[in-house]
Amino acid sequence: MKNICVLGAGYVGLVTGACFADLGNRVIILDIDEKKIEMLQRGETPIFEPGLSELILRNVAAERLCFTTSYAEGLQNVEFVFVAVGTPSGVDGEADLQYVRMAAESIAEHMTHPLIVINKSTVPVGTGDWVADIIRKHQKEPIPFWVVSNPEFLREGSAIHDFMNPDRVVLGSLHREAAEKVAELHKPLRTTIQITDLRTAEMIKYASNAFLATRISFINEIATICDRLGADVKEVAIGMGYDKRIGPHFLDAGLGFGGSCFPKDVRALEHMALLHGAHPQLLRAVLDINQHQRRQVVMKLREFLGGLDEKRVGLLGLSFKPNTDDMREAPSVDIARQLLREGAVVQAYDPVAMSVAANILPKVRLVENAYEAAEGADALVLVTEWNEFRHLDLPRIKSLMRGDVIIDGRNIWSPNRMAELGFRYSGIGRRPNDRH
């Protein structure tokens, strides 16, 4: 059993802390947001992530997990400090490291014994060296410490499974012994552990996310071409996926990627490349294609409806992906705002993101279910592929709508079936005579 402190009670921090506690360690999660810590101390989880609330409650009851806003309390008697604070995009796409700086300074000011400081946040290459410099500069007295990079590869909606069943654990440090101690923490996960230097570990995270984002934008570009040429992107993706050099993953055409990782990390990598004299044309194209996917939905609606002024549009799904309430960089936000700017009335439903959406999209009418989102609508847009939308009573949807336009932004319905029901249907790169 090891004593661990996790700085940050967001998605990464809460999942990391709760999972390490579930592996038998004593974990204290520290966040300077008093309201968030008070919620956790009351047994409430401030984010939606399947299984997380139960995991937290179980480990609190077992006295392996607790919460604090105090660095003095959080760093007491711990050996490992995981930094899992936010690194949002800055004005030029760069990663904003103000919270990392604050964490490093606070660690330096409150540490009383040797620590291994582990960067879990996604940070620019070179941040590990920078954090070490900050800690040395702000220490009250010279106490040994070591910095390790341990990038996270968690997917919202399946973060607990991803933590407990990782493809690999990446560790980077200038001090092999420190990296090996962090590796011991991960041994119960029975996975490949790669130990490298700090900067290489930091780059592995960015390169991984940028590559996955590139696959998504690539298949979306192919979908746009399929639309023009009459091919079916779903069949194209299946045919590509059979090739072992390519594989089937991340080849689902749709409205593009969102969330807190892919958009932010691709922009940050582009900024790093520019700053150091490289030419990130591919990364720019990835971002441009992703944004164009959202614009295409509005363009299709405009064409189908002969303009958007005073047209009623229903949105099915608001979170950036299923099984999360996260709306950061969600396609729904761009689509809804553009529709509103063009005079449309927008009504929307999401299974879990409604309270989040109320703050982000105050001019959108939020309704109780998918059928209310369809009621009186001239057009309906499937934005997020929640399972419940795959099993809707489509004849009932048709009867509730004023119009007959369906934009399937995630290709979950058959074009033939939708045509038989009397919808004017448009998927993303789909042939109207598909046989699925």
C-alpha cells in the first residue's frame, strides 16, 4: 500500500485517484475548488462518468480515499504526487499552464520530505523540466524530489475501464529509479510499461491524440467526397479496415471530434511546431476538416429547408460523445449557435448533459425526451449517438414533426429505411440505396 496525493478533481484526477485507491493504495485528492471538494465529501460526484460515483463511494467507505483543499494536509506522508490539473487552450492554441505552475509552486512551498512528482496533465514537451525548475526555485529549503511524466490515455465514457485495462503505461523521467517506483504502482494493471525520457513521454501523448484525430478527419474528408460521387463511406471504411495495416478503429464518419483532448492537443502540437520552426500543415488540415463537418450540417439544413429563418430544428444529443455530460468542443454547440444566428428556433434533448447545456446554450429550448425534440420540428439532427436514439419509434417521430428532414450526423440509421418512412434523409457520406 502506497500513499498518493492527486492534484485536481476533474475527469483525470478523480478517475486516477479512485482507481489507485481501488488497487489498495491510500489516496487523497486535492483541489482548490471548495465547492467541488464539499460535493465529494458529501458523497456527490461533480461529473458524470459511468461507474465513477460507485467507485468513489466504495473507496471512501473503505477509508482508502479522501478529499481536501489543503496542500499541507494533502502532501503529508505521501510519496507520490500526481498533477492532474487542467491545461486549457490559450489564445493562440498553446496549452495554458497557469494551473500547472500554481500546483508546482504549492508543492514546493508545502513539501516537507522527498516526493516523486508525476505530471498526469497533458502538457507541452519540456514541461517536466520547467516544473522541476519551479519547484527548486520555490522550495523553502532544498528537499530532494524527482519529476516523472505519466500521460493519460483515458476516454470519457469508459475512463475506469481504460485505467484498469490500459494498452500501455508510458513513464518518462531523467531519473530511472523514480520512474521504476511509479512503474511499481502500475504493476497490478499487468500491461506493457514503457520507460523513456521526459520529453519523449510528453510527445507520445500529443502524437497519439493527433494521429487519432487525423484518422477521424481523414474519414470525414472521404465522406464528403463520397457525398459528391455517390459512394457509401460506411462500406468504404469497412473495406479499409480489413487491411491489417490500417485496421477498423476511428473510421466512423460523422460530425468530427470534440471533448477536452483531441481539439486542444492538436492545436497545442501545432503551436509547438510553429514555435520551433516546423510546418504543421497536416495538423491544420485536421482541425479545418473537423470544423467543416459542423458547418456542413447547417449548409444541408439551409438547402433542405430553403433557409433557416423561423424554422424549428430539433437536436438529438448535446454531449460531445455518448456516456458523458461533457460539452467541451461539442459539435452541438457550434451547430446550435449557427442555427440561432440564422434565425432558427432550436430545441434539444440529451440523456445526461441537460444541466451543462443550460449554461452553455441558454437560448436553446431544452426538452424532456427525443420525442419532444421532434415535436413541431421542420428538421431533426442526430448529433450524439446515444444508444437510446438507435431504438426510437421512427414512425412516431415522423408523426410529431412538422417537416420531414432528418440529418443523421452519426450514420446510425439506414437511408433506405428512412426513405420508406417518408423522411428526406441525409447521412454523412451515405448512398441513398444502402442495403443495411
